Amino acid sequence: MRIRFWGVRGSLPAPPTSAQIKSKIFAILERLTPEDLAGPDSRERFLSGLPPWLFGTVGGNTPCVTVNQDNSPATLVFDAGSGIREMGISLSGETPKPSQYHLFFSHFHWDHLQGLPFFGPAYDPAVAVDFYSPSRELENFLQGQMSPPYFPVTMDTMGAKKTFHRLSGKITLLGMDVSFKKVNHPGGCYCYRVDDGKHRFIYSTDTELSPADFEKTRENVSFFTGADLLVMDCQYTLGEAIEKYNWGHSAFSLAVDFAANWGIRQMVLFHHDPSYNDRKLFNILQSARWYTERMNIKNVELALAMEGMEILL
């Protein structure tokens, strides 16, 4: 099972500004010494020794995450934020390129569907796109955003074979079981679990954790226990989560507690605040790791969601 990240921001896209890029260049130059420029090896060592917030970027696109099995002609896609555009371009250039996309929506806030009109494979008659949601309004919501005055091109112009599926329970696709569970978010939202019989992956964006999520109910135990990887909304610090109660997002410390509570092996911090630059996001990751040590939480590995990142289970 291969998980790839194409969009990791929440709320709206946040491309790096020129000021942020200049700040990174200045910070790199401050670290540079004549010895670092002596030759190819020293330059390589210098670059590899830079902190991750300087060497590269977290990315500014809104949520899109893919899951697939190697050599599969189809791909599971979770959400159609602005990251789906890059995903479509990239996967269309692969050999073999996917001939079918199974696109699951967590919910229909703009940041989770705004990339759909720019999803290139959806205009290819040789491709099939299957849309999934527990909502009975799935097709109406997608058609609605691609209609005047919101967008000049309707979904009817998408040449791919389109099929809309209302989810009512677990389904099996590409040898993987996909199930869903409602989470706490204004207007409603669903998290998804993918199980290939060997590994379990959970995608839980736009989730405001509550005490009920920690309870050892039969449903919670069955859905969450022992997942290998959790992609989790960690948009806030604890202070922000208290200040923005009922906004529908979680503090990174609560998410760490949640992963520990359910014996989840690895958690990726996701749905980054659009106002945070790369340095602040990596500081949040460092704070989350410090929190695990301070609270004596064992066996939970933490990572920061970044565009282009791949995880193989």
C-alpha cells in the first residue's frame, strides 16, 4: 500500500510568498561558509545538513491524498482539493498511467473539492472516475460547484466515464476494504479507513476530537485500533483549539493522545493552517515530538505531511 500526499493545507491554498522565499535564501546564506563551497561533496553535505523548513517546502495545496497498490491500473483518491491538479498531471505521465480513479470525499467544503474542475484525467474519455460519499447529495454538490456563476465549464464536459456512488457501508476496491466513520466537523465530515489485509491506513481530515472519540466503544475499537498509519487534522496548537472551539479542527497534542489511545503506530500531522509558514509547521512537529516524550508516550512515530511525500506500508 502506497500513500502519497498531493495537497496538505487546510481552508484555502497558501503558496509561498516572495518574502518567505527571500527569508529562506537569507537564512541559508547566513549558514554558508567558504568550506561549504569547496567542491561537489562539500556542497552536498551543506545542503543535506540544512533544516527541513529551509531545504524544500511543506506545500500550499489543499487536501488530496492517494492510496494504491503497486502496478495497479487504478488509484484511490481522498478529497479533491487543489492538490488533485498536480496529482492528475503526475500520474498521467506514469507508465502505466491509471485508467480509473476512485475519488472519496470527506465533505464538501471548498478546500476539499476546489481542484476537481482542474483534474485533467476527468476530461480523458479513456479514463473512468468513480465518485464516493455517504451523502445523498454527492452528485448535486459536485455538479453545483461546476456551474455558472461559480465556474464556466460544467461536469458534462468531462469526457471520462463518471459514476456516482452513495456509500452505505464497507466496500472493496483494488483488493482493499474501504470503510467510513462520521467525525466532528461543522456541516458533517467522514474519515476513511483502508485495509488491505496486511496494513490499515486512516484518513481523518477536518476532525475536532472530543471525549467520545477516545471511548472504547465497539465501533471505535473496530475502526481505530492498531492502524499502521493515521493522517490526522492537527491544524491547531492547544491554545488555538480552545479559542476556536467548534471550528472543526484538532490540536496536535490531542491528536497525539488519540493515536496513543488506539495503539496507532504512525501519525502524520495534516491540514496545515494556511497562515503558518514552513518554519512554524516544523516547530509544531518538534513540539508534538516533545509532547510524546514529556507524556511518556511510546511507539507513536510522528511526521509532517508534505506535498510529494510517500509512505509505503
